Amino acid sequence: MLTEPTAALIIIGNEILSGRTRDANIQFLASGLGLLGIPLREVRVVPDIEEEIISALNILRNKFTYVFTTGGIGPTHDDITADSVAKAFGVTLKRHQPSVDKMERYYGDSLNAARLKMAHLPDGAEPIETRATSAPGFKIENVYVMAGVPSIAQAMFDEIAPSLTHGAPVLSRFVEAHLGEGDIADDLTAIQNEYPHVDVGSYPFFRSKRVGLSVVAKSTNQNDIDAVIKKTVAAIQRLGHTACVDQEVDD
Amino acid sequence: MLTEPTAALIIIGNEILSGRTRDANIQFLASGLGLLGIPLREVRVVPDIEEEIISALNILRNKFTYVFTTGGIGPTHDDITADSVAKAFGVTLKRHQPSVDKMERYYGDSLNAARLKMAHLPDGAEPIETRATSAPGFKIENVYVMAGVPSIAQAMFDEIAPSLTHGAPVLSRFVEAHLGEGDIADDLTAIQNEYPHVDVGSYPFFRSKRVGLSVVAKSTNQNDIDAVIKKTVAAIQRLGHTACVDQEVDD
């Protein structure tokens, strides 16, 4: 088996760490990468502090195929991502003329020094341009720097996605039932051991005031997933419960 | 100034990294800790892999006053948090009899070996008990291990909170206006430089199809915050815009 591509995400943002803003970027990026067969393996939320950003970047870009960052690429004093990325790579920031031109057309007389900061990219970086904004994200080696605003981050990821090395898509099915995790734990252990290449996850829930369980099977092999689902359904039925496959049990 | 307490959060969960589940624990924990004057300084989302959990634990528990974890303390094969925490501290898991007794009362004949796994805590750990569940979280040294289900995690945090060493509460005010970040960037830089102990954050938004900006001032000193807000309002007004203090500009 070839080594599959992997990814990490660094969320740069005091607003997430203070609780002011609820993160809205992990989930779309995790799902989008999963569809491309590039599993997201780690997420870090770090503050707007240069050494914290540089440290996370240098650890993760050496550990994973791709590193994505969100946040901190605007025009204000707390936007220090481009500078931190440049330092992590040991390069300087350089004025990116096509981005300056684009911003001149967009901003006209409102294009001031603060906004021009957004057209300065680490030397060697390529811009990530979108219709969502005139200021670019950028790519340098295996690091992709995106905006923090979710709609812009998503537009940038859509631009990036076709250029990434895809792995085998991670497929997924699930079974739900109104039983406790503890009732079926031994069966799930046996099923997981029989199919070590399927990721068998067990997630309890409380919905409509009833306890229930989702068993999720993930793998790049559809036959293995189907086998895990079939055995899980059989185990649920042996326990005297109704199994709902690929749909919520309360629907 | 005394060193203020700090915190990190480790979210243990393949379901967050796959995009299946949207995280619901960062925000309440960040807000709750902020009110206690214990700023959340870093969050990591790691997969259900023992060495990843141990590595994150050992780095963060040496770096921050408190480390909280969510997820992976249930009865199934993918619940490996207690075991990983024990290994990080170089101790073994030990049957915690009061938790066994509590689970016996709750589960009766349904108390099987899988469920009893939840009553095994790292040697030296103290249980975190709640009314939300008979299975405990636990505390060992400066690490607090909580459930992943948000309602149970919150109940556990409510139990923990009174025992934490509080810092000076982080206070916060904000100003909003319909202007672009770039218009006011220079003013904000000057204000931030004048009040280095206030965290002045600038957050653009798109609401009701209009561009706008929230400027958030955070500090333990109310007078400094008020001064930053006053100067920001003046800057917004000089730019010919209306400033809304402590309320959304679109309301």
C-alpha cells in the first residue's frame, strides 16, 4: 500500500481560544479532505503569538503531507500569519505585484498601506486567489495559508483542492440503535479485531430523550465496510434491538 | 504581577477529525475558563491513537497550569483515553470501588466487563462525578479528563471549576461598525501600542450582505478596556461611520 497523504490544520485565532467565536472551519475542511482521501490527522488552535505559530508550523509541516492554516491574513496589527510563515521558512515577505494590481482595481483610492500588507507574501509563495476577496491566501511548499472567515476559507480550499495529491477516498457507513455502548462493546471489539483496516467508531448520543448509539465504519474498502455494517446489525439484533442502517434511528 | 493560570484542551476524537461531528466543547470551555481568569492558550484535536494522545498530554501538561481532555472515556474498544493518560503518567489503571458501587446501582444486571472499564482510573486519580452519568471523569495532577458528549463534559467542568486556581477575570467589550478592517488598521495599531496590556482584536464580518468589523478589547483592567473602546469609537467617527458599542451594528 502506498503511503496515503495526510493533513493537519492550524487555526490561528484568539477569538476561538477566548470563546467569542465558535470554530466553523474544522468540519468543512475535515469533510472536504476526507473526500479527497487526505485524512485530517491533527488540528491545533494557537493564539496570535508569533513563536506559537512558527512552532506549530514547523512541527506539523514535517509530520504531515499538507498543512492548512486559517486566520490572521487581514490588514490589522493582529494579522501576523504571513510574517510568521515567512519566518518558519526562513524567508522574507515580498510584494506580490499581481495581487497589488488586483487590489488596486478593487479598492481604488481606499488602497492604503495597511491593505497593501495583504499583498506581501513569503518569498517563493504562490497566491491562492478567489472571487471571494481581492486579497490572496498563499501556498509555500506544503503549507496552505487561508483566511479565517469561513466563506473565504471555503472558497480558498475549493481553489486548492484540485492541485492536491489525492489518496483513496475514505468511505463511510453507519448503523444506529437505541442501546447503550456497554451492551455491544464486546461485539464491536470482536468486529474491529476481525477488520483491523476498518476504523470502527462508537458514538453514544441522547436524542429525543433516549440513549442511543451510532456505529461508524470508515475505510477505503467498500466490501470491508459492508461486512462490518452487516456484523454490527446482526449483533444489534441479537441484543433484541432494531438497527437503522445509514439513517438516524429517530427519523 | 503574579503568573496567571493557563489552560490547554485536548480533544480526543476521530469523529471531529473526520468531519462527522462538529466540535461543541471548545467554545463553552474557552468561555468558562475565561470567566475564571484561566485563559485557554491552546487546543489540539488528536485521533484515537495512544502515542498521539500521550505525546500531546506530556507536552501540554508541562507547559500549562491545567490540561483538559474530552472524549474517549466510554466502554468501547475506541475509548483509550484512561489507558493513555495512565501511560503518560507512568502509572497503571486501578479499579475505583466507589465508582463500581455507583455503576452497580445504576446498571444492575447490565453492568458487564465493558462498562466496568469506565470504573478503572489511573492510580492516584480522583474521580469527577456528576449527576449526568454514573461513569466518572477523573483528575490526575493537573490533567482533567472529561467525557466527549457536550452535556456531560459541561456537567464535569461545572464540578471541576470551583477547585481551580482562578486568575483575574478576563473582561471584554467590543465596538462594531460598517467599515473595512483596512480603513481603521493604522488607528488600531496606534491604540494597541498605547495599551499593550489590552488584547485588541479586529474581526471582519459579512452580515446582512454588508461588510463590517468588530473590534474586541480584552484585559483584566476595566479602565484600560474602556479607554481602548473610547479611542476606537473616536477613530470610527473620524472615518465618518457610526460606532455601536457592545452591541451588533445590524441590530
